[in-house]
Amino acid sequence: MAIFQLKDGRAFDYISNDVASDTAILFHHGTPGECTGWQKWFSDLTNVGAIAASRPGYGLSDRRKGRTVASDIDDQSELLEFFGIKKFVSIGWSGGGPHAINMTRHPNCVGAITLAGVGEWGNKDLDFLEGMGPENHEEFGAALNGEADIENWMKKNFPAFANVQGSELIESFGGLIGDADKKALTPEVAEEDAKSFRRALSKGYYGWLDDDLAFVQSFGFNLGEIDKPVLVWQGDDDFMVPRAHSEWLAKHIPTAKLNFVPGHGHISLGESYRSEIIGQAIGMLNIF
């Protein structure tokens, strides 16, 4: 773990695998989340760089009030320049999905992979909340009412995740997870995830709050203009980001390919297909 100082003076919390390479995989965590949640993915990457940063307001990263999905490219680009990365693949899970896709606008990005990534709010052909668990309906409903309402929601709800233990995680998720994710949350996985949630929210809830506000507006870039490959992974037992979101992304990104995996949920997807996903990213780096 390290802190990178951005040009505007903000702290940017990140981890890397310390591989000396000008090619890398850039990881984007979920909502809520932070960089160390990707640590277990780094063990399969010994010949290529691996970098993950905590979005502003999460972990030890300073807040960037008013940020959008599109604006995240600014901070990430500074970090990539610091590492001297000339070619990279961007991978994002859940709330990190659109942030990963956003990086295809970077000239050195050769492709992106999104794992149960959220779709774009405000489009007639995507009912954003349909199929989500009741907790998400309440959360995004508050975000739609503005910053004051979502902050009140955070004050009430974030402590449960800021202090969560692995043994409490399934109960804390409530209606947001189904059978596949409950099975995937073994004691070891649950404790790893709980530790990441605690670190993500250790300085407060503003990273989570700003993510929510970013997701109830347009991404800020045009999916139809993407000309680099995008692989979209999704299961059908997902109540955090339902199947319709990934189908919508695949429909609106000209270069997208949907990897639909029946019977998998929001968490089980990455736990079960980590090696295949890493293999796809390495393949992109080798081709381009």
C-alpha cells in the first residue's frame, strides 16, 4: 500500500505488485470498496504490472467532491504516468465497471473488462432499479433526492459496513445477494471482503456517497464511441447489479462481447472465474 500525491495535492491510495513493466492491468473496485480488495488477484500476475487505486473518498484517498465516472480518468492517468505504463487493460467490478470502461478513452488502454458492472442511469431502454434488492431501491432513491438525502441515508446505514465482520457479512447484505453469493462467501472470503469494507469506510462515507451521486446521472462519456474491445461478464443470480445492466452495456458498446454465466451472482462471478478473466486481460495485452 502507498499514497500517491496528485497534482492538485490530494492523496491517492493505491497498491501495486511491484513488477517492473510498462504494461499493466488497472483494477477498479466496487461500491463501496477500496484498492486492497484486489490483492488476491495480484498473485496470478508475475510478468505484468498490476495497479489498483481507491477512488476519492475511499480508504486513504482524499475526497473529490462532485466527481463523475468520466472524471475518474484524470486521477488514474496521473497514476499510470507515474508508473510509466504504455499499455494497459482496465478491469472493474460492480461500481468499478463503468470506471473501467471509462479508461478506454485513454490512448494507452487496449481494452476493458467489466464484472457485473452497473449501467448508465437515465436511459429509456434500461430500468435501472428493476431486479435490484430492496436495499438498493432505498439507497438510490435517496441519491436521486440529492446530496442531503443520500448523506442522511449514509449516516444511518454506513456504520453496519464500516464495522462489519466476516461472520456478519451475509446478514448485512440482506436482499442484495442470492444463493450463489451466499455459497461464495466462505468464512475466508467473507473475512477478506469485510476487511476491505472496513478499510474503504475507515475515513467516512464520502467515497460511497459520491459514487452513488455519480451513478444517478450520465457517465459523462459516449459508450457508442468506444472502439476498443470490452468484455462484459454477468450472472443471473445478481440482486446488486442485475443481468439487464450488462445486457444494456453490451448492446450500447459497439465492441462489447457479453460473457453471460447462468447461476452466478455478484460475488461468485469473480471468485469462480478469476483465472479466466486474468487470462482474457493478458490476451488483450499480448494481441495489441
